[in-house]
Amino acid sequence: MPDNTKKLNDVQKNLSRVAGGLKPNRDPADKRERIIAAAERIFAQKGYFETTVAEIARDAQVAEGTIYEYFANKKDLLYAVPENYLADYANFVLDHLQGIKGALNKLRKIIWCHLSYFRNHKDFTKIMTLEIRIDPDYYRSKTYENLKLYSDLIIQIITEGIKDGEIGPHVNPHIIRDMILGTIEHVSIPWLVFDREIPIDNLVEDVSIAIFIGLAPREKVLKVNLNGLLTGIDVKE
Amino acid sequence: MPDNTKKLNDVQKNLSRVAGGLKPNRDPADKRERIIAAAERIFAQKGYFETTVAEIARDAQVAEGTIYEYFANKKDLLYAVPENYLADYANFVLDHLQGIKGALNKLRKIIWCHLSYFRNHKDFTKIMTLEIRIDPDYYRSKTYENLKLYSDLIIQIITEGIKDGEIGPHVNPHIIRDMILGTIEHVSIPWLVFDREIPIDNLVEDVSIAIFIGLAPREKVLKVNLNGLLTGIDVKE
Amino acid sequence: MPDNTKKLNDVQKNLSRVAGGLKPNRDPADKRERIIAAAERIFAQKGYFETTVAEIARDAQVAEGTIYEYFANKKDLLYAVPENYLADYANFVLDHLQGIKGALNKLRKIIWCHLSYFRNHKDFTKIMTLEIRIDPDYYRSKTYENLKLYSDLIIQIITEGIKDGEIGPHVNPHIIRDMILGTIEHVSIPWLVFDREIPIDNLVEDVSIAIFIGLAPREKVLKVNLNGLLTGIDVKE
Amino acid sequence: MPDNTKKLNDVQKNLSRVAGGLKPNRDPADKRERIIAAAERIFAQKGYFETTVAEIARDAQVAEGTIYEYFANKKDLLYAVPENYLADYANFVLDHLQGIKGALNKLRKIIWCHLSYFRNHKDFTKIMTLEIRIDPDYYRSKTYENLKLYSDLIIQIITEGIKDGEIGPHVNPHIIRDMILGTIEHVSIPWLVFDREIPIDNLVEDVSIAIFIGLAPREKVLKVNLNGLLTGIDVKE
DNA sequence: GATGAATGAGTTTTCATTCAT
DNA sequence: GATGAATGAAAACTCATTCAT
């Protein structure tokens, strides 16, 4: 087993562990879940600071005090929201990555997963992007560590691609990861803020092309098939 | 004068107008400026919601009421912080762009300007990235309009590059802009949060390469000089 | 059943409904009542605007926040003060009116009730006269509607008196009502402001005479033409 | 000269002194007058406590500090508003009373003066009725003393009427005065609050009749015993 | 006299959290 | 575990008044 594959497998194992912690379907009879679901809705809608615990309690149909049975304080409740999702997302990505060969193909799939999951879980995404990410505490939280596993997976795939010759050897994997995640995020913000619908499929294409071939004049050098998949590179004669 | 140059000039004219509004000397005797300076420091340090107006007043050495002589409310004060900077930054970029030819060279310079300005104005950057950008009101503010001019400048340069054949014709300029800004932002976040020092020069290189040539195996296709500038494209024999 | 009696009964029915809403025992253990009682005392003493919510809280021996559990804001608390009293007063008047025959006798009783209740509830009276009545919002409040029922009762009695021939036919019932209420109020103001004790019994007499026979020399006969203009005075034989 | 006439003259002399202090036409160039005029407008419109000194300054087109050159504080400014008016009103009444004979005719004229002046000076009336009268300080103020002179004039006229046999001998002049002023005030309040227009002429009639002959059936004869108790009613043949 | 920027004490109101039941 | 009434410590904002110019 080649070295890089082993490493990738390690990352995947960790991600799997996260995925394993997933409570797949929220039981609405479970108070804890009801509270988290309400928190997600309202935090996403009004922002952390402008949401009151009373509102969440009302929405969850529990007493205010009950919230403090399950969560030490308001911020803990905020951090509880992504927990389930991160496990679920890890699962989702690992599932979709199955059977895909090639670093670029995997990255393309990850871009699709990312945008697709965002689109289908706007409240979660809003909370991650607009509330949690701006909190310094986040970067010491377990949530961040779990997200780090995902980020490491991307880096592993890039490293694997470099080893396989599919990706240029002098590329800095961390920068590429930042490029992938940063681009997705930057593209996403307007529709997070304005609740716009976006055409995922076109976006995956555009983002993938941009990331894979950068600004290089494509028609001169790169062969791209109809699906936008890089199939080869030619001198445009 | 070619069409695209004219358009670029239009954008530059708008940016210049913003730059013209700059109050260059932040005179510490000027109360308004003292208040803004204090706000910048504390908002950056503790976040908007966890900063009290009293704290800012103390730091600015004015009475609490004085703040309300100059700003209608706390949020107005928040938005006053970037105002000066945006004008200053516009100036900075336009100055550095002088005499540079070629879309890629201009973009590289913009990446440098961006990272460099961020590094030298961390508090401003933190406030923009972590506080203002997540506020829906921002997207209707004058601050946003000013930043839009900058964003438009990037798009103009990309469009110009496409016209000149320096950039592939099928690239979506908006995505590229998102890629540039998103990558820079994503790269920046750790040192915004952890106050880490970073080697700008290496970063400009890495980011530029990532953006310009994407993941394509360079040694096979692209000729890049030592500065990372794309000088030609060959079939790697 | 004669028509006017029926109308009077209607008014009485409405007044009774108000009276039915009365919370008769102002249990001092009940926080809401304690707050209202404190508000009554302090609003009466210092006026609405010069009373602070903190003062009321202190006096009621509750936390400031507790007040906002029961009342939406300071003004709501002000309006809560007369609510109980109006119901109580309605009860009081209806009770005392029982068995009395004749419009003038009823009006005399009402004058007595009014002055007597005022004397026994000075704080309430001060708040009604000096605080609430000057607020335009009052005239759209439920408090006003309840008071209107009382005012209507007076008009009904006057109308009834006219029908029965006990009261002159060309009298304007609304003016008479204003005369009754206005006189009482004007007489009351000095002892509201200066906390003077007054001899209710003499006052009821004096006010009743003034209202019933005006300035006419008693035992004389007034000649009044159809327009109500005084045309002459005869010595009654 | 009869005794009562002498007393009346004394009262008139005092009132005249007040009237003499009148500054008859406000010079808009005079800052003091401009400030008072602005205060009158805004106090009437929004109430004392909800008016800010800054607003008055703006309306008067003077600096905030200038107000404190002329008035010790906000409340002093409030009390300055009626000062001019009371002198003017005293003048107005004394003028209109000239040549009128008979207590009832004089009272009727005073009722007319009162209502008429109120109608033509709504802002002043609002301030007197809704702001000043509820303030305990008022009853120790010079404003109150001046108004007292007016009130005394009414009592003098009533006393004179009793002496002349035009008014019943057992009437309490203070009560009658309260009846006159109270009725007018009670009638006025709705149009003060709602800015309604009212038909003064009809009102003077109605109020005069109500006050002069009370509830007695006109063209009937009231039998009243020495205590003023109504003992019977005769149809005047 | 006139100004208006500066003040800071004071007010209402909010809300996370607690705790007796 | 569950409740929700009670808390009281803030916090934003206001405004009468002052005073240096």
C-alpha cells in the first residue's frame, strides 16, 4: 500500500469516526434535539446575539430553564448546532467519494458535495459562516477539530494528486485548500445573506475550471471534455 | 483608445473619487477620529456585540454622550471605521497599479496590495471580515458600494486580460474575482484570529501561482519564470 | 317598561360588566398587585415623568426586571393603576344608586359617590386627574371606555329626568354632565395638590344646590324664554 | 360708594396692574420672545417632558446656550409662556366688562371671554390646562397668583350679585366660581386634546343656562327650602 | 450677549441565568 | 428531569446644563 494512500486512509478513518457519531434522524420527541433544531432556525434567521434564549425555548416548546438542563449556556447551544451536521456531512462526503479515482475527480466531487450540502442546509451554513467562524473560541472548539479533518482530507487528496503527477509538484497544498474553500465561501456569501437560489451545477463547473486551470488560456493548452473534465493538454496549434 | 481600456479607466475614475474623499491625517486631536480609532481597536479585539460604547468612550477619552454627537448609534460607528480605510486603500491600489502592464501582472499586484494592506491594518481587516461582512445591512451600505468599485476593478482587469488573450476566454470573470478574494480571505483568517505574523512575499507567490495556473502540472505545460510569471506554454515533451 | 328606564338599564348593565371585572382583594402577597400599589403611591406623589421604574421596584420590593414581567412598559403600568379602581368605583356607584328614585336624587347621590370615592382614594384620583387625563392616548384606552360608561350613566339619568319633567326640557344633557364632573374636579384640585382634608358633606350640599338651581334666587321664580335666556325674576309670593 | 363695589374695584385694580405688565405685541426680533413663542408651540404640541430644549432652540433659531441666557432652566421657560398671556387676558376681560351692568350679565360675558380666549389661543390653553396646572409648583408661582386675581374677580361679581338680589343669597360663591371654571374646562378638554373646532356661541349659551338656572324646569317654579334642598316644583301658570 | 460642543448622570428596557417547586 | 417566575447586572441612548471661545 503506497504511503499517500495510507495517510489518506487515516484521514478517512478519522472522518468516519466523526460520521459514526452522527445521530442520523432527529427525533422530535427528544427535547435536546428539539432545542437544537429551534436554535438552528432562529440563530440562522436573526444571528447569535440578536436571538434570545426565550425565543428558542418558545420555538422548541420547552421551558426556558429546560434549555439549561441540556446546555451549559447560550454559546454551548450555538456550538451544538453544527455538531450533528459535521458528522452528517462527513458521512455524505465519504459516501460520495466512494469509487472515484483521481485527485481532480475527487476534488471536483468535493466541490460538488460542499456546494450541494450548503444549498440543502442553509441554516447550518449560515450559522457556520456568519456566526461561528467569527468567534475566536471556535478555533479551539471540537467543532473546529472536526472541520479540520475535512480540511485535511482535501489536503491529502491534493498531496496524492501531486504524487500521482496529476497535480503540479510545486503547488502548495494548503494554499490550494484555501483556494477551494475560500472560493466556495466567497461565492456563497451573497446567497446566504439574501437567500438567493443558485444554479449549483453551473457553479460547480465554473469553480472547478477556475480552480483546476486557473487563468491559463484554455483553448490553447488544455483539452477539456464536454463535462469540463480535463482530459489532456495540447499545444493549440 | 481600446474599449476595455476605456472601461478600466471608468472604474479607476470611480475608485479615484473614493480615494479623493480620504481624510489622510488621522489627527489625534480631532475627536471624531479619536473615537473611530478607539472603536477600531476595540471592535477588532472583542467583536461588535461584545464591545460597549462606554469602553470606546473611555479609550477615546471622551464622554459617552460625545460619541452620540458624532454617530447616530453604535452601528453607525462600526460602519464609520472602514470608511476612511476604503478611501485610503483605493488610493494605495491605484498608486501601485501605475505603470504596470498586463492583466496577470496587475492581478498579481492587486494580490500583493490586498495582502500587504491587510497585514498593515489588521484591525480594519478583522472588522471588515468578521463583523461587517456578515451583516445584511452592509450590502446596502455605502461601504459596500465603495468596495464594489474595487471588486469591479478586478473584474475589469480580468475582462481586459481575456480580450488581450492573456487569460483564457471561457473563464467566468466573476468566479475568478471570487476566487482571488476568497482565497486571500481564507488564507488570512488564521492570522486574523491568532494574530500570527505571515510571510507576505511567499504568500503572494503561492497564491498567484495557485490562481494563475490552478492545479495543472506546471512543468509539463506552462513555462513560468522565476517570479512565477507565465511566460509561455509548451507541451512537455 | 318605559323607554328611558330601559336605556338606563342598558348603561347599568355595561357598568356592571366593568364592575364584574373587579379584582376585589388586593392581596399584598400578589406581586402584580404589589407593583400596582407601589406605582399608585409614587406616581401620585411625584408624577409620571418624575417617577423612575427603579423607585417603584424598590417600593414594591421586587426586582426592576420583575415589573417588566407584568407590564410591557412604564406607561402600561400607569394605566394599570386605574383599572381596578374603575371597576370598584362602578360597583360602588351601582350599589349606592339602588332604591333611589328621581333623577335629582340620583344625581345628588352620584355627586356624593364621586366626592366620597375621591376622598377615600386620593392617589388614584391624583393619577386620573393629573396624569392620565392629559394624555391623548388615554382617550383611546380601555380605561377611557370604562369611564365613558360612567359618564353615559349620568347622561342617562339627566335624560330620564327631563322625560319625567323633573329637569327642564331644554337643558343640554352633555353640558350638565360636564358641569357636574367639571365642578367636582375643579373643587377637588386644591386638596389633591395640597392634601387638604375637606368636609365632604357640606360640599355635596353646596355642589348639588349650585348644580340643581344654579344662581337663581331661591324661593323666587325665574322666567326663562324658549331660548333659555333669563327674561325675568319674580318674587314667589 | 357701596361696599361691594369698592371690593370689586380693588380686584379690578390688581387685574389692571397685571394687564399693565403686558407686552402687547411680540417682537420677533427679540430673542427672548422668539424663544417663548417656540416653547409655546412645542410644549403645546408634545408636552413639557417630551419636549427637548434643543428642539425649542432649533425652532427659535437660537443656540441652545442662548436659552439659558434668558431662562434659568427648562421649567422657568415653561412658566414664562403664560405670563404674557395672563396679562393680555386680564386686559381682554376688563375691556369687555366695561359698561356691563348686572352680575349675571357680567358672568355671561366672562364665560364668553373665557371660551373665546381659549379658542383663539389654543397653545396657551393647552399648556395651562395640561402642563402647568398639574405641577404642584404652579400653586406657589406668580402665574398662579395672577390667575387668582381673575378667579377673585369672579367671586366678587357673584358676591355683588347676591348683594343686589340678582343671585340667591345662600349660594356659596366659591362653589359657583368652581362651577363656572370647572364646567368650561371640562367642556374644553376634548377639543384641546383632539384639536376640534367648537361652536363658541352655542356653547356660551348652553353653559350660561346650565350655570344660571341649573336643572330647574324652565318656566316652572322651584321650591327650595332654606337649606337649598329642593322641596317642590310648581308649574308657573 | 451668543454659541454649540461636550458632558455624564440618569433612564428605560433587555435577557441570560438561577432556583424553589 | 422540567418548569417559568424572578432576578439584577448591564447597555444603549438621551438631554438639561455648562463653559470656553
